[in-house]
Amino acid sequence: MAENRHPGARKTRRWARLGAWLKHHRRWILTLQWAVVAFYAVLLLVPPLLPLPNHEARILDHLTVFAEFVFWGIWWPFVMVSMVVAGRLWCGMMCPEGAITEAASRVGMGRAIPRWMRWGGWPFVGFAMTTIYGQLVSVYQYPKAALLVLGGSTLAAAVIGLVYGKGKRVWCRHLCPVSGVFALLAKLAPLHYRADPEVWTEHGRRQRRREVSRSRAPDCPVLIPLKQLDSASDCHLCSRCSGYKDAIHLELRAPGIEVVSPPPQRPATLWEFVLVVFGLLGIAVGAFHWSASPWFVAAKQQAAVWLYQHGWGWPLETSAPWWLLTHYPEHNDVFTLLDGALLLGYIGATTLVLGGLVSLSLSLTNRLLGRWRWQRLWHLSYALIPLAAVGVFLGLSMTTLTLLRGDGLLIHWANDARALLLGLGVLASAGLGWGILGRYAGGPRRLAAMLPMLAAQAPVIGAWWLLFWGW
């Protein structure tokens, strides 16, 4: 009875009851999912059919500007926030692609998942390709580009669902371009489902003794081995497994505990290291950086002079269709081949410089902890997830602030808020780094290893400082 009166026990039961409630109200969740699908479809399909808005169009005056604000000003930035706060709840309960691919899978061919699809590098490749391609076609500014990038991803999700799995979310588990990013951010979340292995085993014994009836196995849409469920990375919090064998419940945990102590069945991997260091801290920074960079303008001017001097003016005069490079002459917005090449070069150089410097710092940290261990290096990169998350949020929120300024709403405290968020990201990454180091060393060695761990953040902080305050 004393245990039941404990506040921690009451909170645990409260969250478990919430998970059970969600499980028994699947119809409400499905209704919400398909309402989001309908809303998503309208904002994605209708604006490309309308004339492009002029520079005086406001958010509530023109559906195209409204859709731009919803997608890039609210939707994506705050989906990222939701991953840190509540894990992949968005994926399991509201994501339109998840709902569509699962529905398609229920009526599809049901083929086995091929080996090539299980390759661990797809999350990084998908993120890199969609991020870079989105910049080439100006996905944040034009509805046809948004339809191409977002709609293309949705169409691919539907096709994968029709071919592979049976009532599963194969696309979400293996090929979604943002699944890898969401999996990393969800490691920070305090909310997760966990399977208690002791209760699971005891329930099995009671079943064999026929003390309890056999439980029907839940239909996990992302194919997680439920007995080993102890990671928020792959779980979509759809609640279908809540209460299974009395062993799986929705629980609170210390934020970031999965970063410091990854579950044995879900250790850090090489591709997660690449996604953090070269994806979120490299490609993403370059993608947000280039359009405001005086270095990009200077490189373009120097390249143009050199090309004309050598009689090669065609890269400055040749453009491409809108689905390859931005091409909207009615808005005086046309990318030439030179623009496209320099954009790729800028993002690539940013990725190599930032990713290289961060990798060197983490490698030095790894070496100071003792004998070189690759697995430890992958784990050390987890500490930078908060800094990466804050950076992506700040980059996406640039569109939010631009559109709000267009409506006459001037947010004078924006840079102060940016500095605060960046500072919190730095502190969170430093704290997680200190916790990770404590798993491998103590005393002077831990202190020495912390110095290059902190230095790993410096080039990324410098890049954001240049974008918001330095230029």
C-alpha cells in the first residue's frame, strides 16, 4: 500500500492509463490521421493550380502563402519540437505519409522486405537528397516545388506500401527521408513505451500454467521486436502494444537518458554518426546558410568573371526546367547552371568543413578515453543531437519570421530568442557529453576528454553566429 501512495507510482500508472486509453480509442486516432491527410492534400495540391502570389500577398489573403506558412513556418519546425518532447507521437498518430503507406499496405501485394531496403544508410541518403534537391528547386518558396518534394515522398510511401509488407509501415521504418532525424531526436524525449522483460517472462510462465489467457499479439506497424522495446527511436507511439502481456506501458523517463545509456539492443551506429555530424551539422547548416552568405555571392562573381574571360559564358546564361533548378522568370527568380553548381559546391564545402572539424574533435575525445573504439566514437556523436536539433529549428523558423514580417508583424526579440535557444542547445549537448564520458572514464581523463568534446560544438556555433549576427 505504501508503494501505491508513492507519487512516482501514481505518475507511472497515470501514463500507463493514458497509453491504454489511446489503445482503446483507435478510431479517434484514425479519424485524426485522415483529417490531417485531407488538410495536407488541400495545401499540397491546390496552390500549384493558382497564380503565384505577388510580394504584397499576406498569409490569410492567399492560399499559397498560407500553405507556405503552414508547411515551413509551423508544421516542420514544430514537428521537430514534438519529437524532443513526446517522441515519435507525430509519426504514429498524425503523419499523413504514415497513414497512407499503412492503408496501401493493407490492400497491397504484401511482398517481403528486400535486403537492399534494410541498408542502414538510407536515412542519411534520403535526408541529404531531399535537403539538397529542395534547395535547388526552392522548395520553401514555390508550391510546385513543394508538391514535387513532399508529394513525391508521399507517392513513394504509397507505392512502397502497395508492394511491401501487409498492413505495415515499411516506408516509415526504412526509407522515409526524415525517419533517421526523427529517430535521433526521439532519443531525447521523456515519453516512451518500454517492455519489462521480467514481467514479460513471468506472464509467459503464467500462460503455460493457464493462469492467464493467451494475449493476442499486437500488430506493430514498424516491425519492432516488442520484447526488446526500450528505445524511442523506432517506436511511433501508436499505442497498439499498450498493456500487452502486462509488460508494455507508456512511461516517463529522464530526458536524454537514451543518449547517455543506449539500450543494448539499440547501440549507436556508423550511419547515425554520419547523419548527426555530416547531415544535421553539415548539410542542413549549408542549406540554410548559402542564400544569406556573402561568400556565396563573392564566389559567384569570381566564377562569372573567370568564365567570361575564358569565353565560357554559357553556364551564366543557361537555365533548366523548374523541376531541376528554380525557374520562375515572372518573379525574376531563375537559377542558372552556375547558380546550381555553386549551390552544390557551397553545401558540399560546408558539410566537409563542419563535419570534418566535428569528426576530428570527437576522434580526439575518443582517443583520450583510452584505446580506440569505433562504437564509442559513434556514441560520442549522440551528445551533439540537442545542438543539431536547435540548429535545424532555427533554420526552419527563418521562414516563419520572414512570412510574419511580410504580414507586418515585427518580432524584435527574435535574435534574443535565437541566442537563448542556441545557448540551451550548447548546454544540453555539453551536459549529455559529460554524461556519456562518465560511462567510459572518470577523474582527470574524463575532464581532459571533455575539452575536445566542447570544441566539437565550436564550428557549428560559429556557423550559426555568422548567419544570424556576423553578416
